[in-house]
Amino acid sequence: MSRTIKTKEFRDPVHGYISVPDNFCKYLIDTDVFQRLRHIEQTSMRALYPSAHHERFTHSLGTYHLGSLAFHHFQKNSEKLLKDINQNKWDKYKFTFLIACLMHDCAHAPF
């Protein structure tokens, strides 16, 4: 039996639509700590490129997206070598890794 995970979609100018599980939104993205990333510049290119919009909020979502792709391919390519890891362990590792990808900028100094 397959379970359906409810998700929310974020529109990213680089990656297109990024699908994030609702519980990640509720317990991580919707927090004050994560939302402050909307106001912190990722790069200082705006002076050179006025339309460039790179803040740590969208960067963190992009890191989450790329991390989910990387984990999928890592798991797919290593299942034959790591036969002792069952699906529950893979899911736990993926969950932990994706939280780290999403939250990696929250520990930075604000400015």
C-alpha cells in the first residue's frame, strides 16, 4: 500500500516548482528562524545586477531540492552495495539529510 504525502509547492526561478512535505512547512519553514532568511541576501550581486534576487530563503529551498535529487540517486546507486539497509533506515536517513539541507542557513549570523 502506498501512502500519499501531502505537499506544498514553491516556485523557484532556477529549479521550477519545488515540492516540500507539509510537515516540513509547518514545523520548519513556517518558523520565525526560517522566515528571517527571506531578508538576508545570499550574494551581493544586486549592485551589479539590479534584478538579481538571491536571498537565503530561496537558496535553502534550492538546496533542499538538489539534496532530494542527490539522495535519490545515491540510494539508487548504492542499494546493491548496502544491502543491509532496509527501506525504513533509508527513509530515516533521507528525512534527516533533507532537514539538514533545508535548515543549513538558519545557523548563520543574520548579517
